Amino acid sequence: QVQLVESGGGLVQAEGSLRLSCATSGRTFSGYNMGWFRQAPGQEREFVAAIRWSGSRTYYADSVKGRFTISRDNAKNPVYLQMNSLKPEDTAVYYCAAALVLTTTLKDWNFWGQGTQVTVSS
């Protein structure tokens, strides 16, 4: 069945870096736009970054702009999130998602991974 699987999370100190990966299984996601979202304890899931399947455009939340970079490998389908200059407020479970059409509405994203924990210490 369709599946997105995140990896690369962990515990890092402030100003450190992590690189998250999102792999696909069960099917290809050719033609799908990909995104990263995060959910901190007690908070709503929020948009972090997105990339068109062509890789021609990327989008970022203001809170991560200049620090995070989303990228993709169309040949092998993975999508990545390079996170630099991490802050304690970046602590959250990070999810990758796929959408046929880019949207700001969470419910309109078609597929989701199970999430990977990122914890940034002070």
C-alpha cells in the first residue's frame, strides 16, 4: 500500500543541523508535490516547506526561511529537509506529505508519513 516513511530525526543542540529524509513505498509519487509539516507538543500541525515535483519551486514557512532547505530526487523519489541553525522552538514531530495540488489546507494533502521526532536542546 502507499506509504511515506520519514527518517533522520534525533536530538541535537541549538545551532546544530539535521537532515530528514522521506522515502516512498508501495507506489511511486510521480507528479505529486511534496511537503514537510511539523507538530510540537500541544500544538497544531503546521506547514514547514514544500516543493513542486518538478523541483522548479520551493516554499517555506517564515519561521524556517533561510535555515531549512527542501529538496528532492525525482529519480529515486525521496524528499529531504536540510535543517540548519536549529532552535529549541523547532522541536516537533516532523511529517512528510504528498499532494496532487499544492494547498495550505492540511486535509487536502493526500498521503502522510508517520513522523520522525526532532528535539533541539538549549
